[in-house]
Amino acid sequence: MHATLPIRTSEHDYENLGVDQQKELLNQAFADARFEAPRLLQDLMDKNEYYFGAIEQVKMRGWSQGQAAVVGDAGYCFTLVTGIGTIIALVGSYILTGEIGRCQDYLEASKRYEMLMRPIVTKAQQILSIDLRIAGPDIIVAITLRNVILDLVIKLVVTRSVSKLLERKAAADTTILPGYDFLLSQKDQ
């Protein structure tokens, strides 16, 4: 079984607690939780194999040096909270590969990769900073507000997605990725 039990705190150094202290911290944090939380906490108490760590975000000034470049979590990890890490990693891989094919020069391709990816990553990381505050609110008013906002967002996203499908619009309306079709024709030559 896999489960995530996030807690929001200004404290640090929880990773250095002993196993029993970590488990006690989670028990205290989720003592009043309902639904499946009591079962998850009991399962946690019975096991020694689990991961306990901080949810953090990678923000690098650059994603390449010489002929080496990083994509995805290595360069711009969005944490497990966002749910967009795989998508951004695929976009980054697509753009880096396309630019290497276009430029035939790793240094120029790396510069173009960073130029094209930076706005996408910056926008996604802005979403994350909001997402982390919403994912782990610490007072009941914030929890209620989070639930209302998430409900509205889900309804808006579903409505918009269905509307786009019905209108047969491309899903890439919001972000246009560069095309590298010319690379396919070069391959045949």
C-alpha cells in the first residue's frame, strides 16, 4: 500500500527524528482525522518500511553545463504534491531533443532548451507555491476554504475539458510547443 500523509509546519529537522518519534509525530498530527486515516496510521505503526521526508522544490538557475543537461525532477522537480512532474519532464525531454536536432550544437541547443522551458517551469512553480499552501492548511477556516476552492477548480477544469472535447479544440491551446517535424524528414534522407 502507498499513502501520503503530509503535514505543514515551520519546523525543520523532522527527518532526523528516530522512527518511533516520526510515527508519534504523525499520530499526533492525524489524531482527529477520519475516513481511512486511523487504518493508515495503524498500518504505519506495524511497519518499519516507509519514507519520511520534507516536500521540497528544486529551483536551479540553469539546467545545463557544457554537453550535460538535466530534465524533469533533476532540474525542476515540482514535488509529489502537484501531479505535473511527469508532464513537465516529457515536455522538457521533447524540447531538449528537438533543439539538439535543430541546432546540431549542444551548447546552442542547451541555451534554446532553457529559453523555451523557463517560462513553462516558472509558471508551473508558481502554481506549486499556491498548491503547497492549499495542500496543507493549518486552521479549520483554511481547510474549509481549500475544500471549496478545490471543488470549484475541479468543476471548472472538468467543464472546460468537456467543452473543449465537444468543440474539438486542441488541448495545446494554452501552451504551444515548438514543432520539430523537419527532423523526421531529415531522417529519411
